[in-house]
Amino acid sequence: MDAQIIRSSSSNFRVRHSGYATRPPLQQFLSSCHEEFRVDDSGALADYIPELQRANPAHFGISLVTIDGHVYEVGDSAVPFTIQSVSKAFVFALALEMAGEERVAAAIGVEPSGEAFNSIRLTSDNRPFNPMVNAGAIACSGLIHQIEGAAAFERIRDKLSQFAGRNLGVDDAVHASEAITGHRNRAIAWLLRNYLVVQGDVDAVLDAYFRQCAVLVTARDLAVMAATLANRGINPVTGVQVITPNVVARTLSVMTSSGMYDYAGEWIYRVGIPAKSGVGGGIVAALPSQIGLGTFSPRLDSHGNSVRGLKVCEALSARFDLHMLNRSADVRTCVIADYDIFGISSRRSRQPHEQQILDERHSDVRVIELVGALNFAAIDYVTRRLANEPPNAPLLILDFRRVPDVTAAGARLLGENLTILGNTGVTSILTGFEATSPVCRSIFERTAEPRKLRRFALLDDAIEWAEDQIIYRHGGFTSSKETSRLGEQALLAELTGEEISALVELSTARRYEAGQRIIGAGEPANSLFFLQSGMVSVKLPSGVRLASLGPGMEFGEMAILEPRRSADVWADTQVKCLELPVDSFADYRKLHPEIALRVMRNLSALLARRLILANAKVDLLSAY
């Protein structure tokens, strides 16, 4: 086998030897399609434009682009050819963007014609049937010309270039050939001028139309253009927002019903992907939220569609079940976990009386972890899940860290539900995204009183805040912010006052400012600390928080077992604590072995509780 060339989204080439084991499955499939269909010599070159007869009938290229910008290419995917009628879909999108939906609808219909693409027949109210036939496409060019005048074609070429992600040229020979022989299109244009669908200089409108059809593209360009439609108007290779999602939806709708000429019904029946073909041999197909496909092979069937291109599209749809109407999904899978905070506390360590309140009021906090792209049906399921399990917890946490997108309809429904919950006294807390996240913005914009919503980037921070609310509401917080009673320390439980006083004598009082590092990972573990006032956080060197501690708690206690620190400890506020050297503590334990036994038993209990908490979180997720 020959070596395969695979082009990535960054346009770099990766040459791999042809062994199938080195190529992704989709690349293998496209290669097998190319190998199988390239021997099909049926069909003929377009002959009504003389210059198109100069095309090489052996050319055959395939490209597929994912919505994350990865590009697959096979065969003659880089060979340029004229875009022809494939341009109609994208110029229609431009007309909608420039002239507005109302003005476009007044001039052009959206119904399938059931006739040839170059039919001169209009609707009963003297409009083109749709923008995918020549009459409709000329009308689109006319609308753009009314707005842009002599710059109309450059505006069209610029928009096509944005869709393709590169500057596109024009085949002047093909343009000249179309201009010389385009008598039928002239008849269509003058008919439209007669009914005021086209206004102004008819020849100038026709020239813009002929030039747009002569724009040079490749199969790769078509795949990127299709993927831009599939990606709600954002070019997945360049990241540019080329067109709005509203315009995309209307463009894909007309492509679905009318994009494949009078083969459109058969196409949607067999393939089921919005598409547009052109007599230059190109086909563009866009499956929303998944892929864009571009093919090039100049041999056409009786409908004017590429013979090999049709076969690739049919094979891809059938092999991977891509028909847009053959979809299945279980909305229940959007909830990965639904729980209260019993045994699933935040990383903040609590004093015994605080923990008792949380144990008694754990059902006051409900956490729902969501997953996947959320549409209208998924959000409806979430809202019903909340409504069907009363009474509502006064604190609701919705975690979005596994959610890449929420549709506009889903965001609107969720916003309305959060408004209803807020009116019943429920505080909603959203986590898993930054304030600048599109998901965050879409939800907040659709909530009646977004100021009532709380947002945290991390789920643990949200749970900690909710715990604070529960403790505060039930009298758990006292005015005392400092303690010197080491008997409250879990590590020193069951020690007598005299024994604890002896440990205080061995310790040194320390003070730290907010933001100061008290312990550094990798440093010698030569002391442990008893926190008397302030807050500290235990963090990994990466910044991930392991625990938050308050007055009456200890940290650095693993120094009893380990010679080196495994984490950093930072002062979140001004901190006052006692530092007990490990060597002094070891000498004390030798003199009092019974104390050493109690301390080690307490340390074992601390570690066991941490393990139980970790296992509870694992069990929670594995249950869904």
C-alpha cells in the first residue's frame, strides 16, 4: 500500500506508512470508500458550461472535518475546482445576515420546486421556489447587490473565504465561459427583474452570480465550510464566528429540503444529512454538532450530482448511522449523580458541634451533577426530577463541570425553573464554570433575578459555602474566633489536662499573615501545628485544595509518620497557632508510652475518616 497523508487541524502534515493499525478508524473508512468508488466511471462531465468539460474525470477527493477542527483527507482533496451551485447555500446565509429574514422571505420562497435547478418557473406569487435553485440564488445575489452595489461579489467572496478558513480565488476562464453561455440564467434574471424580485442593474447582478459560481475551492475547503455550519456558525479550524446560529438553522433547513436539486427527497430518505451539490463535482454535507463533509468528483448523474460523491455520503451515513432523523437518546443520562451531603462533605474540616449540625441537616443541601451537552429535553428531565421529589432542599447545587454546552432552549427552560425555585425560597448554586463561560452566561441571562444565583468555579467550594449556610442558619457559628484549648484537638482526644499542658510547654507560639506559606511540600517534616485562630488551606503543589482548617484543628500531623511534607499549607487569614517539634514530641512519648498509644490511635481514626469520606464519594459516582 501507498503511504497515507493525514492533515491535522493545524494544517501540518503527518505522513504515516499505510499499515491500517497506524490510522484512526474513520481515516481507514474514508480510504476504503475512495478505493472502492474511484473505479466507478459512470456519469459524465457537465457540458452546458464549456469550460467545465476540461475537468479531469479521474479526480476524486474526500475530506471530513469534525467540529473540534480535526481534518481527515483522502485522494484529490487539495485539487481546486469551481464551487458552482454549492455556493448557493452560503450566499443564502449571507443574504439572511445582510438583508434580514423578512426581506429575504419577501423575495424568495423556501419550498422544494420538484423541477430542475435551472427551471424558469416561479411560484404563484412570482417568487423563486427556494434559494437552492438558480432563480433563488440569483435573487440572493440581487439582494446583496442592492446593499453593496459594485462591491457585492467581493462581499460574497469574503464570506465564502471565512467559511473555508482561507482566501479563495476565482477561475476567470470558467467565469468567462459562464458569462458567454449563461443565456438561460439571463432569462431567469430578467424574469425576476420584471416582478421586482431583482432590482437595479441586472447585468451587474448576473456578473456577481457568475463570479460566485466560479470561486475556486477544494474538497477540504468544502468540508471546513460544512463543519462551520455544523458548528453553529463557528469555523472549527479558525475559531471565527462566521454566521449566527439563527442563520445556520435556516440555511440547513433549506439545504435539507432542496439542496440536492430534484433528488432532494431521495437524498433525505437515504442519507439524511443537510447537503448541497454543484455541477463542478462538489458536494457539501453538514451534520449539526458532529461533522462537515466535502467531496469532489466531476462525473455527474442525470440530476447534476457527483456520482462518487453521492456514494461516499450514502456509505458514511449508513456505516455510522448518521441519518439526522434516526437519533436516540436517554435524557436520564444527563444526571450523573444526585445526592445530599450526608457523608459527602467539603474539604473544610469542621468542629464537632458544626459537624453535628451538618449530620442532622444533611438533606438541606441537594447536589445534582450534570453531564454532556444539555438540550431542551435534558433540561426538562432535570426540572421534572426536581419537581417530582418534594420537598425541595433549601440549597440546590447544580454542577456543570462535565457540560460543554447548553442549547438556547435548554438554558431558557432552566432559567425559568431557577426563577420559580427562587420564588419558593430555594437558593440555587451553579458550579463547574467561570463567569465568562458561554454556558454560565446563557443561564444567567435567562433567569429573572440572576443576582439571587450563586456561582462557584469548583463544586467543593459550593458545598463548603452551602455547609456554612446550614451551620449559620442553625446557630452553629459563635462569636469566638480563637481557642487555646488543645483538648478540642482530635489528635489529642482523651488526654488529660495535665498531659496537654505538658505538650503546650514544649510548643512555640507562631503567627502568620494571610497568604503566607506555613509548610512547603518536600520540606522536612519536623513539627506539627495546633491552630488557635484563623483559617488555613492544605494544597497540593499544583494548587488543588485538599482541606480547609479552622480554630481547634491540627495540621502537619503526618510528620509523626513521614519524614517529608507531601503538601503545602497556606494561611488564608491571619493565623495564630502552636508549633510542636516532632523531636520534642517523640521524647515526650518515650517518657509516656500510654500517651503515645492514644495519640497514634487518634491519628488512625483521623486517617480512617478521610478514607471513609473518599470512598463515599467514589461509591456515589459508581452508583450512577
